[in-house]
Amino acid sequence: MERDHEFDIILWGATGSTGRRAAHHLALRTDNGKRLRWALGGRNQAKLEAVRQQLGPEAADTPIVTADSHDVASLEAMVARTQVVCSVVGPYASFGTELLGACVRSGTDYCDLAAEAHWIRRMIDAHQAEAEQTGARIVHACGMDSVPSDLGVLFLQTAAVERFGEPCKEIKMRIDEFSGGFSGGTAGCLIYGMEHNEDKFIGECMTQPYSLNPEGMRQGPEKPNKMMSTKVEYDEDLGVWTKPFFMGPMNTKIVRRSHALMGYPYGEDFLYGPESQMVGSGPLGWLKAKAGALKFAGLVVATAIPPTRPLMTKYVLPKPGEGPDAETRENGEWGVVLVGKTADGRIIKARLHGDGDPGTESTSRMIVESALCLAEEADKIQVGGGSWTPASAMGELLLSRLIAHAGLTFELEQHPVGV
């Protein structure tokens, strides 16, 4: 671990719903600063002190760093003090642009929970060249968007090569558990996208399947995403009806960017996506799948239409800083099935599972492990400065941390070869 800075990690946005959970996990994982030097970061000193107090007496000496998301000078002073910035402040298009730029200029490593393809694309275009020069490793989508998808594909492909001697030509992800709530930051990202839905650039980034790939690598076999699809499909391999998964359009872009950044190890014709959620079998399964798809599409439409958006914001969606209660966080869980097929039709399956509400509890553990990986294993990470994904930057290093410390499991299903 490098020791050239005052801090190893600054947790930026520690007063929000996900930020408070991330602070809790970071305190547990770092012996409250005795092994790793970290600080709570945000705009409001009093709120940060309240978060620190909630961490218990052992965290009483945890430093606090204040800055403003729109004050470049304060951000530059903050990032110069740390090796890694772990940002949990969304929407990133509203609150993350100046911070990321400051990290790039100072050569500070950075990770976030961004699920805003348009913002990530703009940040790559604006900062890639400079990040390569300064050595700043920028790693987006280090939470529920899109760690399970990104590292799940890496896990399954590694197993396929070991079992079959070749990678899968096609992988699909099916969600079979997803219980919990979501935070005000997530709601803010949805609202931002809907408020700017007439922006052609945003629309293209959201719908084009390869919009996050490097320039010259944005062509492939996948079709454009339909952001409000109500299409339900029957999965022959699993024997269930499925509905569109709302996080799928983002997750699939990250997986495809990882594949491109790693040099197309699965072949340029590799297929991944779209992701979908398993509902049930038979006619009742179809009805439930269709009803679920229509319900989500209705929520998106209500948020997109100016007359109803204020009502959604006031009465339905969580406010900034809000999130699921303790019972929902603790009792929530998520699980997915990955099905891979080789060119000659051989099948390999994996199951992934995470403890805790996916939108706050599990995602906060994922980003904490991502930040710790950047800080503690910097010399083992094979990539230099630039914009990366979890799989392309940290890969197996992060995967082992998630299994050991974040309540995630990655397991192969026993399946007859050739079936």
C-alpha cells in the first residue's frame, strides 16, 4: 500500500443513505483507522459528525474532510490528501463532475456507484487522455450496478475455459431474487434522466448497447435497448417466464466495455444480454411477468411526464438522503443465475447471491471493497491510469474480496457437459 498521502481513502458523501452504510462497513473493515487511514467526506460538518457518532466510540477519532461538489478549489484540496476517493453521491451528473475532474488532475484513484451511462461517457471523453498521463484509475459502477454482472461474467468465463478449454460465446443473466428498497440517490438518477430525456446524447447513451465502449469498438451483434420495454419472454433453459430487469441496460454496457477493454478475450461476436428477471412458469407466470413489466413501465412514464413527475417526487420516490429502514436493509437479498453456452452448445451455469438490501446494504459493501482494493492492492492492479470497469481494473482481486468480506457468493452449478 502506498503511504504518500495523509489518507488512504476518503469516503465522499458519507451522510447519504448509502454513504452511512458504507461508512459503517468501512469502519468495520479498517479497525476504525488503526490499519488503514480513512476519512469521512462531505459538505456539512455537523452531519458528518453525526455519522461519525453513529459509528461508535471506536470511531471517535475518524477524521472529517469538508468540501463542496461545485467548488473546484475545495475538491482539489481534498483529493490531494488521499490515495483513493470513494464517491457515493448521486446523481453523478449533478454532483460528480467536478470531483472526478479533480481526481484526474491530481492522479488520485477513484471509484463510484454511477449507473448513468451518459455521464460516464462524458467523463471518459473529457478525461481519458489526462488520466492516462496522471495515473488516476477511474473505476465506475462499483455497486449493484454493475459488479454482479461484470464479475459474474468474468467468473463464469474463467470456469468455462477451465472446464471446456474455451470461453462461452453467449451468456445471459436471470435475476431470481431481488428484495429490498432503494435510496434517494437512485431516485435522483432516475429523475435526472427523465428531466433530460429530450437530450439526444443522453438518449443515445441509454439505448445504444455499445455506447460505453472505447472509440472504434462500438459495433457488435447486440440490438439497441428499449428503456421501457414491456416484453416478456420464456426462457427455455430455465423453464420460466421473464420480464425486463430495470438495471439491465446499464449492466450490459459495463460488461461490454469490460470485454472491449480486455481485448475481446471471448471473441468479437460474444453476446451478453439483455438481462431479465425470472417470474414463474405456466400461464400464471406469464401473467405475473406481464403485470410486473407494465407496472415498472408505468412508473417510468409517470416520472417522465412533467405533470406527474412532481407527484412522484413528493409522494412515491425517496428523498435525497433517504433509504430503506434497518429491517428492510437486513432482510433484503438478491440472487442471479448466469447461463453460458459455448460455440458448440455446451452449457455452464453459475449462481450469485448477496446478503442485504441490494440498493443500499449490499451495494455499500461492494463499493467499500472496491475502494479497499484500490488502496491496499494498488501494486497488484495491472492497469494504469484511465477509465475502467470493476472487471477490467480489479478482476479476481475484487472478486476474492467480495466473497470474503461483502456477503457475496459465486458458485458453479453442477451440470452435465453438453446439456
